[in-house]
Amino acid sequence: MQKQLVKTGDGSHSFYLPEMDEHYHSKHGSIAESQHIFIQSALLYKAKETEQLKVFEVGMGTGLNVYLTALTAQKNKLKIEMHSIEAYPIKIEEAKKLNYAEILEESASIFYQIHESSWEELHKINNYFHLLKINDQLENFNLKESYDLIYFDAFAPEKQEELWSPEIFKKLYKALNANGILVTYCVKGIIRRRLQENGFKIEKLKGPVGGKREMLRAIKV
């Protein structure tokens, strides 16, 4: 699919897919959205309980969530193993167009290492962060391991309906450890109900500044 590079509200880049009429990130700010939803409301929230975490991501996309997680792990000395699934990976040439390292004032080498590392193998990205990239469709993938956190960052339900199904949420619930957390930007009623029907306790939280008003944190109870 053809991608168009766009600048979002906080100055950070995203890609726009004209064929789907969908952005990879919030138009209000790629980094702001990822930091608020996945790092502040999930990773650092869960890190209050333990300094060793296992994370599963639905939709690696541009690799921004992986990059922020790797940086957060190093900064906070958190031992993190992250597995990220993506059916349609971006190319390294596309990754090198993205300005995340520049905006964050961090080295781009980690971001490039994330994209250049081979798939289906566990890689050490820094002293605190290990990454396994999975090139597959979630609906076909057998989740054999268990996780403390799930970043649910698929495209919107109207764009990727198959990833927001009751069956997917059942699969993800089973893959979470007790008191494990799933976070997502989507707060639609039908999605909340599907999560609740599969055993999750739902929390509505304030969304990122300038973006969606609310986000969801779902806890396995």
C-alpha cells in the first residue's frame, strides 16, 4: 500500500494510507499519543508493581511504541521483553524518513536497529530491552506465551474489523497474566462490551492532550 509521510500536531511524523483513509497515529501528535496511552497509562503504570515485564503489541506499525518502550526501559532500568506482531511491515527506507529520534533528542541507531533486526528471533536492543518481531496476522497466530501488558494498536475497528472481534479479545485475555493490562485508544461502546464479555474490567481514562478525549485500560481480573 502506498504511504504518504505526514507531520502530526506535535511535530512528529506518521504515515497516511490513502487506500484505507487511515493514519498510523493520531493527527494531533504521534509521539504524544503513544507516550500517553502505551507508556504512561500502561508500561509505567504496571512498572509500579514490578521492574520486569513482558509486553505484547498488536500492530507494530512504524515501530514508535517499540522505540519508546526501549528508551523507557533503559531510562527506568526496567527489564522488558517485547513481542510485536505486524502483518505488513514498513521498509527500512520508510523508517528512515520518520523523525522520532530528532523530536525526542535521542539517537536514531536504536530506532534503525529495531527495524533492521530479523523477524521471528529475539534480539537484545539495549541492556534492558529485548525484542521479538512477528510477521503474521494476529487472527492466524497462536499465542503460546503469557504477558503482563498488551498494547492494542491496530487500525480503527471500521478499518480492521477482524482485529476487534470477540474471538481476538478472548485470545488476548487468555494470553495475559493475572492482573495483566490491555490498553487501546478506542473507547467505542461495542469494543468496551466485547472486552467486558471476555472478562476484562474496563477503566476509561483521559486521552492524550489534543487528541481523543478518552482511552481504555482493560484489566484481567
